[in-house]
Amino acid sequence: MSASELVQQLVNGLSLGGTYALIALGLAMVFSIMGLINFAHGDLITIGGYVMWEMTSRGISWYATVPVAILAATLASVAMERVAFRRLRGASVITLLITSFAVSFFIENAFGIFISPRAQGIPVPPWLNEAVHFGSIIVPVVQVLTICVTLVCLVLLALMLNRTMLGVSMRAAAEDFQTAQLVGVRANRVVVTAFAIGGLLAGVASVLYIARSGSVQPTTGFDPVVKAFIATVIGGLGSLYGAVAGGFVLGFTEVAFSAFLPDTIVPFSDAFALVVVIGLLLVRPQGLLGRVSEVRA
Amino acid sequence: MTAPAWALRRLGRLSGGVALLGGLLLVVTAYASAFGSSGFQLKVTTFLVSVVMAVGLQIFSGNTGIISFGHMVFVGSAAYIAGLLTMPAPLRTLQAVHLPGGFLQDTELSFLPATLIAIGVVGILAALAAGPLLRLPDTSAVIGIFALLLIAGVIFDNWQSLTHGAGGLYGLPPSTTIWNSLAWCIVAIAVARWFRDSGIGLELQASREDNLASASSGVHVRRLRAVAWVLSAMVSAVAGVLFAHQLTAFSPTSFTLQPTFTVVVMLVVGGMLTVSGPVIGAGLVTLVRQGVLPYESSSLDLGPIHLNRLTGLSDLVLVVMILLALYLRQEGLMGRKELDEHLAGWLRRVRPAGERQSAP
């Protein structure tokens, strides 16, 4: 493998891992505050996609659909909290998880019934599918864009969490929700903000993800949310930095497996990546950046 | 109370509970077998198989409190293992599947030995998976088990020489009948009831309620979870074998998240803390689905919106059922008491009242 191929694979891993990280961050934020592993988080990507499809099929320019799709994902996330999860606040992790599965199935089936179970094409501007040449290295524009956008999002989020009052109270709530409430952090505000930020990041991920696939269907969000699930476990459930790290670890593992495995095993590469992840957890059950807080049974 | 007396009482309660649930299922089965059309019998058989699936899941999730989205792995593995063993040899060659160890390629097993082998192999597979998965803290374990479902999905889809890939297997003998399904159902219920009241079961339930407290009073939570996991996988394996030999053909899509969710709905709606829960839940889900299915192919006019087909309507109804259960009755219909215990309670409440009335 030449140096340029290696760089290309690196870019592949960065952009894939970045997408996972964006989605995993939303999951980790909500989990750290209210113990919900939100499987329906992936459906925010689907919702963003359908908004883009609805608008582009009415002849509206793709550029105009981007902010609307992101806004829609954000609002959908907040609505989800209000309608489905608020009445279960304080319920067990398992109850919350099953609820989120149900919500996800509801959204999927509703799209299937009211729109169509089949994939709908979304035209993207042609420049997105072109490639940029850095000397002998050829990189698709979408991937460069994904990496840049991910970095910007991560930096903005870090600033928000560290420099603003709301951000600090969110970190406090993530650390210990009850104590944070005792010192005056407003529960609803923190939870809604977590869902809103998660929705916003999912919306951004949705635009990037759909720009690459060019279509949307009711199950679009399934694959990314599953990967983000696994990313959060790798990084340590509830740790925000862990979610980002886990996203990149998973992205690189997948790219490495599909690049270096012999052709006959390539169909199994997803399974291999998962096995590696489980192997990693054998060594560190609390994840890369997680802390041991639960009982070691 | 002395130890033998206690054991005898436990046996009495166990057989009472199994007899009640088994009796209910027997009535349904006998009715279908005597008066039902073949289509109706097929539906009852499907229901009985789903009872085995839900009860199998209850053994692990009910006692440990860890919901498993991975039990379809065991259902699926058993379906493939038993299916490959009972399939006529020429069909194996036709589907280009090759059994390991040449002599197996030409051997055709009958239903029961194939079932027992499938149960054994799935038990071993589950024991292997238990090592890494059940080491994880509760919440991560749920996701790890879910990852197992995805791994198995990839393997079912791609291991051409054993699973015939996405096309699945066909040509299995139709060995599943309404009566042997009922028999396995009762076995599954008896195993689950016995396990729930066994020492291991009780210790696991203690860890479910308070992990820290039970671990510090000497419950070896991880080891006991592994026991429940393997036992529950073996019961799920029975469901897989029955499922495969009822349909005689199946594909990997039968063992994905969608069917997993259906079983989870049965368990949660009925209540996972009891064995009666999944049985009642499976009954309810089957009834509601059968009620809704005919509408799936109908069209609907809602003023400006016209819907041609309502594909997925029955899944939507399942979602509503489980959400209602989660919002209104988190422990499910049965709650913490088995059906026979509820019944005994009602009888006790009714009888004194009746005696008081008759007294002057």
C-alpha cells in the first residue's frame, strides 16, 4: 500500500468516524443526564432526510433545505423528549431503552405507511460528489466537508460546554443529576438542551450522511444509530469525550477492516469490527474513557 | 418448616402453576385441533411457538432484569442447525450447503434428535458468548447483546456454504405440529417456573432489585447470570427449531430486530417478572395482530391524505401496545404475581365475603 492510499484510508476513517462521533455525542449527552439510551436518535437522521426530500422534490434548492433539515431534526428531538420520555423521567435504564425502541419503530412504520417503504432519491449539488486532488491523493469533497464540519461542531460544543453557564450546568447534571438539581440547576432546561443539541448534531450528521447516500428511506437511521451506540460503549457510556473517541475508533476499525481484509472475508467486516469492540470491552468493561461507577458483578 | 416439606410445597406450587398455564394452552390447542380450519391451526401453532420464544427470553431477562435484544441469535442458530440436519440430503447439495465433517452431508436426522443437538450446540454457543458479554456492566451489556444480534445477522447473511446466504434454507420436513408445539410449550413453561423459584432464580431476582446489596451478601451475580443466559438460550433454541419446521423455509430476515421487537412486546406487555406474563403477552399480541392484519392491505382516505396500503399497521399497533404498558403499567399485566397466585388471591377474597353473606 502506497503512502497516498494510506492517506486516503485515513481520510475515510476520519470522515466515517466523524459522522459516528456527531451522532454518538447526542446519545452520550442524553444518557449521561437521564440514563436514556435513545435508540430513536437515529430516526432524527431519517426525519432530516425526509424534510430534504420533501423540499427538493418541490423544486427548492438543496442549499435552502440544509438549515431546514437541521432545524427539523432539532425540533423533532425536543418534541420526542416532551411527548415520549418526559413522563418516564427517573424510570429504569431498561424501561427507557425499550421505550426508545418503540418510539423508533413508531417513526419508521409511520414513514412507511404515510410516505413509502421504498427509498426516495435526494439530488445533491454535483460538486459534493467530485473529488479534490492533493498531488497524488484523491479525496471526495463530501469527506473533506464531513471532516471540517465535524471539527467545527466539536469545537463549538466544547466551547459551549466549558464557557457558558448552561454548558457548565449541563456538565454538572451529567456528572450527578440530583446534586446538580440541589444546587439550582433546572432539570427541564438541562434535559431539553441536551435533546436540542443532540438533535442539532444529528441534523448535521443527517445532511452529511444523506449527501453521501443520495436517498432516504424509513430505515435510514438504523445503521448510523447502531454504530453510534457501539461508539458510546467503546468510549464509555455517558462520557462525552469518550463518545467522540469511540466514534473515531469505530470508524477507523471499519475502514481498516474493509481495506486490509482479504476479499473473501470482506462481507464479514462489520461482524469483525463488532467482535473487536467486544474484545476491547473484555479488557476495559467501562470503555476507553468511562469510570468504574457501577458495581462489578 | 423442614426441608422436605418445603421442597414438596414448592413442587405443589410449581405443578399448580404449570397446570394452569398448560391447561389454558391445552384448551386452545384442543379446540383448534378438533374444530379449527387448517389455517386456524397454523395460527395457533405460530402462537405456541411464540410462547416458547417469549418464555425463553423471560428466563434471562425476567430474572436478571437485563433486557436482551439478542435472543433471536439463538432462535436463528437453532433453526439453521436443526434445519440443516433434518433437510433431505439432495436438497443440501441443491442449495450448495456443506455440513462440516463429510459423513453429516448424507445423514438425515429425524426431528427429535435434531432438536436435541440444536439445543446442545446453542447452549455451548451461548456459554461462549456469556464470557465477554455478561462481564459488562448492565447497560453496556444490553448494547453488547444487541451487537451480538448484528454479528449473527452478518454471519447468517454471508456464510453461504452453511446458511445459503440471504436466500435462506428451504425444503425442511414439516415436522412441527400443533401438538408437539404444545408439548414443548409446557416443557418451556415448566423449566421457566422451576428456574424462577429455584435458588439461583431467587438470587438473580435479588440482584435484579439491588445489585450491590445482593453481591455483598455473597450472590455471585456474574456466574448466575451466565446460568440464566445459557438456560434461556436453550429454550429459545427449541422455539427456533419449531419455527423452522413449521415454515419449512426461512431466511435471515426472520431473526432480525423486527421479530425481536415482537417478542419483546409480548414480554413487556404481559410482564417479564413472571412466567405467566410472556404467555399472556404472546396471547394478546397474537390476538391483536390477527385482528389488525386484514386491514394492512386496505386503503384509507383521510381527507387530503390517501393511503393505498397500510403496510406496517400491525407493527404500529404493537408499538402502541408496548407504549401503553410502559406508561401505565411498567411491570406488565401480570405484575409480580403468577396467574395462579393472582387466582388464589381472588378466590381468597371472594370466599370470605360469600360466607359472611350466608351467615345469619
